[in-house]
Amino acid sequence: MVLGAHSMDHTEDMTVYKTRRNELVRSIKEKFPENEGIILLFAGFEDDRTRFCQDSSFYYLTGIREPGVVLAINLEGKSTLYVPRFAQDNRSKWMGASLSLSDEDALKSGVDEIKELGIIEKGYKICCYPSRDEYKGLLELIAHIYKNQGACFTLCPQQGCSYCWQKLLLSHIDVLMPGFDTLLKDISPIMDQIRRRKDLYEIEQLYKATEITFLAHEAAAQAIMPDVQEREVQASLEYMITGSGAECAFPSIVASGKQGTILHYIQNSSVMKSGELVIVDIGAQYNHYCADITRTYPVSGFFSSRQRELYEIVLKTQEYVASLAKPGYWLNNDEHPDKSLNHLAKEFLKDQGYQEYMVHGIGHFLGLDVHDVGDPKKPLQENDVITIEPGLYLSHEQIGIRIEDDYWIVKDGVICLSEGLPKQPDEIELFVQQRFSDDAESSSAQKDYDFFEDEIDA
């Protein structure tokens, strides 16, 4: 059995992951100079009801997409991958090739060695609550660490909902080996800080994800029409995402009329009516990296004067915040409101008389996760990637408006990764009006936006 193409990142150069692991080791040794031990990181597990998606931190450090494996790194930087074994090639029959114990697969995976996780599995996948025998090899390593009074450095924050399933797995291991929890040292703050800073490869993947999301927005805009169901727009845009070799980074939001005032409305079950606005909040996930871009479209192809007034306020808010964003500012910080993008956005809207109608924050970190790791109360730094997404939600007028773009923090400001997607009100109207044209292929509006397909092909 050999390493399947699905098991690891498409990039052939695995040294980037070794470099990241070495940075993690250095950071841990700096924070815990008195401790010896092992770094333990767990891949995600498969679920019959959803498509498998690797744990983001595990992927960040390995590029491996194989479920159920465990990575151990000693404090000299040596990495060992523990993999489940399957009887009579059951795994390959059901799911395709998986990692073997060969030196060749270790080399391809960028680790120093591969070992058995435990006994041979009878089925074709490993459960997220493994038995003692299924984790035999890993438990022997843990017993050795315990005997030598070492520590287990892993992702186990006490507060918040991050890494929940990993914490459940660690609790299960403590049942299999009582006293295991005394070894644990949480390294999630270290991991989060390392992942916040995006390298150029990551910026390229994020940009590719935004390009695919452009195509999805174009498909959505052309499907918007009075008396059409929101789910038909969803089908059109998700067809484009899937056909472009990506996946949806999160459940697509297509929210028309009063549904647009519900921030995470995902039912997409209403019928769009003439005169309404529809919020389309979508993102492609490409090579695990996520885009998150929102536009608000007029169903009939034209904004009313009231809708345009509110839309321009939201747009000006976004432009204002983007003009300020740079290293040293915060996404949200009550102690420094003069440099907190969230506070500055709310203050800008207050001057317009609409502060109370923006009911969410100005943005979030973006990367391997849609709401990526990063503390909004720590100042922005070069190579962060964030969203800026002001919105107004006037339920009494059945109007919801949100404009969201993805920004790369650079030395003296930001670069908008999603700059190419129309958002000026006249452009938005033309974007939707393509749907109503008898000859969209030859219309000037179509010509203006034909570059999307060329961009994604490039």
C-alpha cells in the first residue's frame, strides 16, 4: 500500500511543514524551558454524514489529509507519525490508498518515521474513541513519557470552544491511562500565534480561494431574479465552487428580504421578491484555505433610493475602516477604542445615525478556518489576514445589507485580496442585470466581468 494523492497536500515540497514544526518546537522550549517531553497532535476523524476535513492545526504542521493519524515530535525535532493499520487492505478497497509503514511514505510525508498506532483494524476506518489495543503503540510512548516525568505538549485550552474534539480525545486517553491528564501542557496559544502569520504560499492559496468565490458570486448574481427560490441561487453558486476544484468553506447564506436581517440564516428556503435585497455570504475552501466574501444584491436589478442610501453608508464604512487598518491597530479592543477597528466602525456609523443597526463585529481572522485562530484583542501584525464586513440590519424595514472582503495586512496598510469583485452600487446593479439581458454574452456588462474566468484559469 502506498501513499495516496488524497493523503497529503498537493505541494511536493514538504520542507515547509518541517520548518513550521521546528518553529513550534523552538517556541515550546522557550515557554517551557524546564520541561522535557513530547508534542502530540491528532488528525481529525471521518464522519459518515460529512465530507472529511483535516484538523487545521494538524494540516498546518504536516500537509497530511489522512484521518485518524497521530503526530509525535520530540523536543529535538524528530517527528514520528502513528498510523492505524487495516486488515487485508480494507482501507484501500473502501477509501483508496492510505499511509503505510514504509520509509518511502515517511519521506513523502516529510516525517522521520512512521509507526503503527495499534492493532490491525477489522474495518476500514478508526473510531474517534479508540480502544486500548487500537492505541497500543501510542500508549506505549505515553507510558514512557510518564515514567520519565516528562510533559505532553498538545492543544487543550481550558476555556472556549476551540479544539473541542481533541480535548474529548485527550479525556478518553486519560480513561485508558489514568494520570495522563497530569502530563498535559496546553500549546494552543503558541500554535495560534504561529498560524496567524501567513507566508506567501498561504496568501496564494487564499487568493485562489477568493478567485473561485468571485466565480460563485457571478453565478449567484446571474441566478437572482424575482420569484426565484434562494436555494436555486445557492445551487448555482455551489456548482461553480465544486466545479472549480474547491469546497464550500461554510454553509452558504442566501438571505432575501427580512431573512437578510438574520445574520447566519442558512435555510435558504424563501422566495425572492421584486424590490427586496438579498445577502449572499459565501466562501470557497481551496487547498484547505478559506475565502469569506459577502455582497448584497437588489433582486429586481435596481436599488431603491432608500436601499442605495443604506448601501452607500455600509460601503463607506468598509472603505473607512480599510483605510485605517494596519499593524498596531486591533480588530476589537475596549481599552484602545481609538485604534480598535470595531469601535471605529461603530463610531463612524454613529455619526450617520445607524450605530445600533450593526449588531456584529467588524471582522475576524481568516485562513485555514473561516474564523481563523488569533486573538482580536492583540494588535494586528504584518501578514495577518482579516475580513472587514460592516453591515446594517433594519428588521422593521426588512432590509439587511452586508459587504465583506478579505484583507492581507502589510507593512503600512492592507491589500484587498477580493478587490476584483464589484461592490459599487452601479456595478452591483449591472452585475444582477446580466440575468435579465436577452443577449448576456454580447452585453457590455458581460464583457466587463469576463475576466473572472480568465483569472481562475490562470
